[in-house]
Amino acid sequence: MRHRKAKYSLNRVTAWRRSTVIGIVKSLLKFQKIKTTNIKAKACRPLAEGLISLARKNTLDARRRANKVLGDHALVSLLFEEIGPLFKARNSGFTRILKLGMRRGDNAQMVAFELTEIKEKKKIKPAKQEKLSHQAPEQPPKEKTGEVKPQPETRISEKPPVIKKPPKTFLGGIRNIFKKERDSL
């Protein structure tokens, strides 16, 4: 009996459930907005909010505790350097769950699980476009009125003849397998 067991079991054994929750929280911290089921989002919310609370403290002990859960130094540095400062003014409510609708197939409730303070990513123009925008537009060369430039030869390539495929035979030519020499069909 599961009396007074308040965790979402997610129909998994303990290790599998823990790795599922940690994977979803890692994705949430990396992308700041993910799409998942309602029950999984509710199961992941306490861990995600606890990690953001640690990031707000920004101490060595907090970093070590976050690294123990996440197991990724790059993600821990992202959490403490970018996500943590966004939530300095908030005491709680670091994540939100927005309902999207039912999933086709198994009719599960889908939600958008996101951080409440999302850092907007700057769009960077490619270097080629910047160079082209700073250059003056090219003007076509001026032609002299007396000279006539020879036009390059234009070759018209002939299309190869279309080879028609033979019509499909009955069952891929199965008639020929059963045909006897004396039959005249």
C-alpha cells in the first residue's frame, strides 16, 4: 500500500523515475521551455525550483549540491551564472505549467513547462550579411557606344530520348514461370 507516499510514481521504479525527472530538469534549464506531460511536469517542479533556489545563493556549497544532482559542470555554470541572477528578485514561483491540450494517440494532457523569467537570446547576423550591408552597391560597368561585344555561344543541350519502361506483367511475370513449352498462350 502507498499510504502517505506523496511522490508521483510515474509508473516507474525509483532509479528510472529519478533519471526521468533529472533529465527533464536538465532540458528545462538548458532550453528554458519544454513540452512534456502534465504529471511529469508536476513531478519535476520541486527539483527545478530547488535548484534555482540554490543558484540564487551562489555559494560553493550550493554549486556542489547542484553538481551532485545534475552531474554536468557546464549546466551548473549556466544555472549559477545566467539563470540564478534572473530570479534574485523572486522568492518562489520560478517555473510555470501552461496547458496545451491532449496528445494524439494516448490522450495525455500536454503542457509547456517553462521558467517564469526567460532570458531572450540575441539574434546574431552572419558575417557575410554584415559585410554586404556595409559595402556600396555595385554598379554595372559602362559600355562604350562604338564597340559591340561578342556574345558567348549558347548551347542548347538536347534532352536524351525518354526510354519507356515495359508495361508491368501479371504478378511480375509469374505467368512465365508456370508456362510449359507446349502451351501457346
